Amino acid sequence: MTEASLLALLPRLTSLRRLDLRGLDSLFMSGAFLSREEHRQQVRSALLGLEELDLSDLRYLSDLTFNRLTGCTPRLRRLSLAGCHIAFEFDPYRGCPVGAVKASSALLSLRNLRRLLSEQNSTIVALDLSRTSITPESLRTIAQVQDLVLEELCLHGCKELTDYSIEVLMKHQPSLQRLDISACTELTSRSVKAVAQGLKSLTRLSLSRNWRITEKGLADLLSVSSLKSLDLSECLHVSGTEIVKGLTGCTAARAQLETLSLKSCTYIRDLAVFSLTQLLGDTLRELDLTLCVNVTDLSVHAIATYLQRLVVLRLGCCKEVTDWGLLGIVETTKSEPDEETVDKGPRFTRTFGNMGFFKPPRLPFEERPKLVTQNDLQQFKQQAGASLLALNRLQELDLSACPKLTDSSITQVVHYPDLRRLSLSMLPDITDASLASVGWHCRSLTSLALNHCPGISDRGVAQAAPYLHRLQHLYLSCCNNITDRSLFLLVQHCDRLQTLDVSQCKNISLTTVDLLQSQLPFLENVHYKFIGGADFSFTL
């Protein structure tokens, strides 16, 4: 993109509301962008009604070019500078207030950003400074801009921020409704308390990847009645106890969560999930339990029983989830080996007994569950149990890397006419029967992931593809039973395909991939590394 092409385009867009210039360094590298007055007049007339401007990841954004561009946008409501090189200057030794030090002409300075916020304080309500080097003093300067009332602030990955800076922010911007302070690794539970006490209109909060945050303060946070979305993914010390405590108050004085992410919270167990499902059954629409390795079939039963309005459910890498959990039936007692015939291992004398170090104990996820039989499936069909079939509003389901799942549950449960995205990657025991069933029962799919499923072959693709006309993204990497025949079937039935991954499928030829690219008009990304013994990775 060049300045000339942008100037030729913008005057024709008379109703433009959002302009995204992310990463377009070519526009700003020379420093001459919009240097001519006639060009600024053309752009100003086109951007008069612009409400959202995204300047993320621009390495060469300077004070001069920033002033020229924002001078053409007098009614901005949302501004993103994520990943930009901003000079958040402060010189405590000279006693200079923040922003008073003269900035480098090659960088956008805090002084200019503050000037823009002051000039457009009546309209700007959202600011994104993620992945910048903003300091606590700089954040205070922005928060204290006179008459600035922010509703949304994103500070993802701002690693220099401290609990004190969040407390100051809460004091000066109490009207914040959406706050992202994820990956701010210096923050602790003190920040959580400050947010709970200071933001009474909060609707969305992300605390993801703040490893120093514990359970402390979460009960107060869940008493904020306006809170709709909470992201605690990778908060490793969270067990859910205080979340449940905060939700047990009266309905009017507790959060009505619609989205909850507990991804990688390894202390989450069935008891917490059971309590949460009961408390959030009327409101929760999206639940992420990816990598909650202690979650078992009991949690799946609770989800199917109480969260029947779920739209998104992610259970990836929950290694204890089995067919029994998805089917909603109780696993029959496992047959125990005969004590007389079982090999008890090496015997030792009374003095030196078997201390267990000759044979390591089996890990729980290595134990294979009892297989589901035809009699069990007949029981499933006759009873109204708490199976995942109850979640008939699902639009996204992730069951990837749950190695105990087989065709027995996938073919019986994954019957969702409105499902858009499905991941069954890394399920070693599913076969073409599962793929055929998915194709027949989930015809609205736009994204399907089957990576590392050795039981999937051309036969399954042949049975499913005729029903997947809406499919846009298909992932088949490391499926060695997939051959060129499957690609011909995709050309025939899936003409909306945009992304295809057949990496490490050794029975697919480069010639057929080339043909596929020429035949599918919307195909943008094709990944075919190590196919047929070759090493290529291609992106259109």
C-alpha cells in the first residue's frame, strides 16, 4: 500500500467509519505521509465521520505523521496503538512532568498522545495501548486527562505496570466497562481487588496470563453485578473456590457471566465445575476448560445438565474425559484381574521388600477406560441422561487431545445442526465412522480440525464432503491415510474452502495440490509441508 493508492481510494469512501492501517509501515517510513495540504484536505473530507482508527504495529509512526492523520479525524471514538514504538518519557532527576520532555521526531510521544486525548476527550471512549512500554507514571498521565471518560482500555502485555498503577487508573477512570490487563506479569491479587472496588459498571475483564494472581479478591470481583465476561486463562493459582463464593450471593448482587475462560487453570476440579454450572446455568454461553487436566466425566455430566444454553464449549486436552462422559451414562464397573493369576511383579525377602521403584506407577491418563459396548449404546438411546446431546445450541466444540474418546461417543453425540467450528484433532481412536457422522449431522460446519487422526481416510472424506458445502477451513495434517482422492472430493463439494492444511500427509502429491489451488476460487492458505517426501509450506 502506497500513499498514492490510499489517497485515490479514501475520497470515494464517503461513509467510512473504521480505518485499519495495522502494520502498513510503507505509508509512514518516509515521514512524508500527508505532508501536502491538498492531500490532507482530501483525506479530511473522507474521514470526517471516522469513529475507529487502528494504527497497531507501526514501527515508523512519528509525532508529525500522527498529528497529520489524527488532524483529519475530529470525531474519533476508538484508537488503537498496540505494539507501536511510543516514547513514554519521564525524567525524575530533572523534575520534568511526564510528557514535558521533548520527544524524538522519529517516535510518537506521550505528549502528542495526551494532546489528542485532550482535544477529543468528548468523543474518545476506547484506547488500546497493548504491547507498549507504558510505565505507571505514563498511565497515570493518560488517566488524568481532563474530562476524558474511557469505557474501554486494553493494556495487554504491558509488563511494566504495577498494582499501584491499576489503583490509580481505577480512581481516575471509574466508568471503564471493558478492561484488558492480561499478561501484565507484575500484577497481583491487589489489582483484582482494586478493579472490584473501583469499576461498578464493568462488563468484560481479562486477567489472562497474570501468574501472580491467586484466589484472593475473586469473590469480590464476582459480586460486580454488571460483569458478563471473565478471562482467567493461565492464572495457575486459581482453583474456582472464591469464584463460587462470589456467585453464591443474591442474584441481584452477583455477576451474570455469559463468558468464562479457565483455560490452563490446572487446579480446577470437578467440584468447582459442578458448582459453577449450577450457579451460571441461566446465563453462561461460552465456557473454556482447555487443559484443565483434572476435569473428568463428572464435569461433563454437570455441563450437559445445567448449561444447556451453551454456544461455545472447549474441552481440549481434558485427558480424563471419556465416551461415558459424553454419552451421559455411568461407566460400568471395570473387571478386575483374578488375584490368583495376576502377575504381582518380583518377590523379595522380608528384609528387602518391593518398594515400587522397579516398576513406575501408571499415570491416571494412561489407563484405558472400559470400552462402550452395544448394550451400553442401547441404554444410552433409551434413557434421557445428561449427554452432550442436550447442548443443542452449540456453535463451537473443541474435543481435541481427549485420547479416551472413540467413535462410540462421537457418532452418537456430535449431532448439532448449528455447529460452526469443531475440533477432533489428536483423537487416535476415531475412524471414518466419526467423520461420516459429523458430515451428516453437522452440515453448518465452517471449520473442521482432524489433525493427527490416523484413523481418518479417503473413505470418511468421501462420505462427509457431500454434506459440508459451507466448509471454509479444513485441517488434516499428519493424516497419512488421506490421499489425492480426498483433494479431488474437496474440489467437487467444498468450493468455499479458504484454508487447507495437509502437512505431513505422505500420500498427497504436489501436483494435486497445485490443481486444488487453481480450482477453488476462495482458497487463500494451503499448508503442505513434507507431503510426498517434499518440504514445502505455501501461503497464497
